[in-house]
Amino acid sequence: MALITHEPHAGHSSNLIATFRLSQQAPVLLKQQLSKERNVLLSLVNKSEEPENHGMTEQLFFACLQSGDDKSAVLCLELLTRRFGSSNERVTALRGLYEEALAENQFELEQCLHKYDALLSDNALNLPISRRRIALLRAMSRPADAIASLVELLKAIPTDAEAWCELADLYHSQGMNLQAIFSLEEALLITPNAWNIHARLGEVLYICACPLDTEDSIQLLRRSIQYFCRSVELCDDYLRGYYGLAMATFLICSRNPSTGSSNELLSVSTEDMLYNNRVEKLNKLAKTKLEDIVERRSVDLQLWEYSQGELIAAKELLDRMTGLH
């Protein structure tokens, strides 16, 4: 396969090892499913008709595509088509994903895009196809078109938090961070307890603040710290939240004039000094929690496999901050 394009948002946090392990089970799982499907009456009363079992078939389909097992992927697609019909919007989107995965060149990808356009011309509110089209535009390195499509989607469904996050990611990839911040704020209005979105907003604010050394930069860092704090308040063991909190507090501490001249210190208000003290405490807390998370997860093989990249990055950050003190 020349290109594998994933479901929007579905594969960002997936673990490759788990994906390949699932795909390796495909022959056995599909054999069981196909044997049940042979008896139509049995399939109507069997537990295999429960929605969660079809959800498992769909996840198996994604895993097989990612691992290059086209044969098992098409069997999953046949099972879903047999159950829900070839005209089902979700099944149509999965069939489109399969065709994208088999595409060997740009021309064939363009053909997939044209099929999506034709389907949307018949039904502009076909959400699975709209999402599939946006994912394909991203894979084809057409971010401007993907942004325009997402904006249109959100005009129709402004309460789609995932679409707002996808739009924020696209804006950020194009250096449009103010728009990305706005999009993430919209997502949080819909899902205020999503700790990962709080952390992501903190990251974008931190990125905006880094190249600056002005009062605006300090304000951006303060907002960044607020969102990181909220993310770990909602999820006490959230490594990414503590990682961001450690970075943002460390940067703001390094810009404080606490070690500067007496004139600089006199220019700092009591309110600012109290805030700086709180930031230093937050930095110590973040480092302590990171050290604890890294230590615990490094000795757990399953957790290490799942978040190896994040753990290595956290260890490097801790080493770097320790070396600078």
C-alpha cells in the first residue's frame, strides 16, 4: 500500500504495538464471525449482533489496514456491509478508507476524493464521508482545503468538539496559532472536563510565548500554566499535563528577576512576587510528579510499551532542568 490514511482523531493516541497484536488475531476472530454469519436466524438472536461486537469488527478493520493485511481488512468490511448494508453512511466511509489505503499514486487518491465529492453532492450532511474527505485532504498535503471543509462542517454542527480539535491542529500546523487557540477554546466550551484538550491549549499558548520576551509573553505563559493546572486537576496522573506544566513554569521562573540587580527586584510588585513564588512551587510539584510517573511506568512493561516516547521525553526534560539548576 502506498498510503494509509486514518480515521480523523481515532488513531492519534493509538499504540502501534497494540494495533499489530490485534491485527495478528484477525484470522481467528474473522473465522469465528463468519461461522456465525452463515446461520442467519442464529445471527439475529446471537450476542454477535450487539453494537459493541460490530465496533470490535471496525477496530479490527483499522488494525488490519495499518498492518498491511488487506485480505483480513476486506473480510471485516464484508461483515459490516452484510450487517448494515452497502448504502450505510458509515460503511461507505470505511469502504472509502479501504480504497485510499490501496491507492498507489496521487491519481488514485484524487479518484477517491472525486467519489467523496459525488457522495456529498447527493447528501451534504453525510458526516462520515465529510470526515473521510477531510482526512484525505490532510494526507494529500492540502491543509487549506481541509481547513475550509472543516469550517463548513462546523457551520452545520458547531457542537462537534472533535472537529474543533481537528481544526485547531490544522491551524497550528500552518502557524495560525491564534486561530488554533480559538478553536480549542470552542472545544472546551463543549467538553469542559476534557483534560487532554486543556493540556493541548496550554501547549499552543506555551509555543506562542516561547519566541517572545515581553509582557505579552508573560501573559501567554500565565494562561498556559492555568490550562496545564486544570488538565492535571482533572486527571491527576496525566503525564502530558505535568510535562507541559514543568516546561511553562520553568520558563517563567527563568525570566523572573529574582536573581537580578536590586533595582530590578525593587521594580517587582508584591503581587508579582507572590505569583512567582506560586509558580516555583508548581514547578517543583510538576517535577516531582513527573519523576514519580516515569519511575512507575518504566518498570511496568505494558505501560512502557504504550507510552515509551512520552516517558523518554519526560526523562530528558527532567535531566535538562536538573542540569540547568
